[in-house]
Amino acid sequence: MSLFLSRDDLRELSGRHQRRKVTEWLRENGYRFDVAADGWPKVLAAAVEARLMPSARKRKPTEPDFSVYAAPSKKAA
């Protein structure tokens, strides 16, 4: 898997085929991109995944349970 979307991926995502139209669509829909020397937009695949799968990006990190390492309690015998 590539770091950036391919031209075919950009065409599929935007529904446009000309680089100018693809760039316009990305701008209108709030995608961040850079433009390569050939004029085609460069979009990170991870940015598209994060946008299209928001549940994956909003996961709360879990914390380990350190209670197993606590000193044993002293009970009266």
C-alpha cells in the first residue's frame, strides 16, 4: 500500500477525471493535499481513511490495569 492515493484512487474518490477537477473537488470537500510537480494532487491515504472511518480515529486509548501489582492488603487474622 502506498503512502499516497494513486491517480485512479483520486478519480474514484472524486468522481472526476481531469486533475483540475479532482483538485477542485478535494478543495470543496475539505481534503488537505499538496500538488506534485506534474500538477496532480497528492493526498495521504491515512487522511482519507481517517475521514471516512471516524470511529477508528476516535478510539480512546485503554490503560492497563495495574491493580494486580498493588501490595496485598493485610487482614486481621
